[in-house]
Amino acid sequence: AQRVTQPEKLLSVFKGAPVELKCNYSYSGSPELFWYVQYSRQRLQLLLRHISRESIKGFTADLNKGETSFHLKKPFAQEEDSAMYYCALTPVGNEKLTFGTGTRLTIIP
Amino acid sequence: DTGVSQNPRHKITKRGQNVTFRCDPISEHNRLYWYRQTLGQGPEFLTYFQNEAQLEKSRLLSDRFSAERPKGSFSTLEIQRTEQGDSAMYLCASRDKTGAHYGYTFGSGTRLTVV
């Protein structure tokens, strides 16, 4: 069975400072990993996928299979980044996503 | 709005009553998912449809829960004899059939409160 761990429930960062939201996973096979974001009063939406290796809204995430991590990073935080962030995993070819418990990011002006 | 639509947005019911929620996915998406989210937790998988076929159900989906997608379009999730522990946000999501997992499109959810 797979598991996703987000160790920080709350994270506060000053505007302009770097942001790192931690995500660790346990799964013995090949996973696909995602970050989802939920802004205030909006629905949960996909932020980025590890297979695309893209940068969205300045955020990047690198899959580290050795450390089984998929941390989300942004070099300079902006106020509009304040939101709830969820890391999620699915085995390759599987339909079911396993989510972490989420990290609430607050950017301090 | 061409996204995933869920109705109702909120539902308050007395313990023991039955409730039904509806989800209308994005029209070209053949895969539809139900998740449940309780306070302080991430979404937890309940069940999944490919077209009208229900292909997977979680152990979280007790025999009081039933989901249908009769024509491969909208889906309903029914909870019979509701209990206070059923209070949660029920999320629906859909995605299309392309091979790579491009992630889900979620609805806004139905918040159920059992009193």
C-alpha cells in the first residue's frame, strides 16, 4: 500500500523568501506524483506533475527516488501563494490517488 | 462553467436519513471518481467509474454507500441510514482517457453534516 506524508500542517513564510513544502512517500513500485493546491473558497486543482517537469506559478518539484521525496519549492514567495497544498501519489497505470494530509501555507506580507 | 459540477453544495440531514449527491463531470471525460475529505485530512478515495462501469471501490465504502453512473455521464452517490461519522466533504473528480495521468479535475464538493 502507498502512503504520502506531509510533515508540516502549517507553514508561514515571509513574502520574497524561499518556500519549500515537504512531501515524502512510501511505495515500492513506480509512482506518479502530483501537487494539488486549494486557494481560499476555490476547488482543489492540479498544480504540477512530476512527469512533466514543468514550472507552474514559479513552483517546481523534483522526484527524488532515493529519498522517496517530492518536495515543492519556489525561490520567492508571493502573497497569492497562500493556500492549502496537497501532495498525491498514484502507481503508474493506476486510477486511485493517495493524498497527504496537506500543508497550509501562509505568506506574511 | 464547463467544469465538474456537484449538487447540492451543502446538505444537513438527521442521523438515519438517506441522502443522495449528484456529480456532472466534464462531458468528454469517461473516468469519474468519488473522494471523501474530513477535517484535517486529505481526500480519500471512495470509488471510480470508467464510463458506466464501477471498477474499483474502497473499503471505506460500506454497504450503506452506493454509487451509480447509469449512462456513463452523471453519477450519484447515495448514503443510507446516515451516521454522524459520515459528516465530510464529498468530492467528485473526472479525467479523460488519455494514457498519461494528467491529474483530475475536481468539483467544488458537497458538504454533508449529519446531526
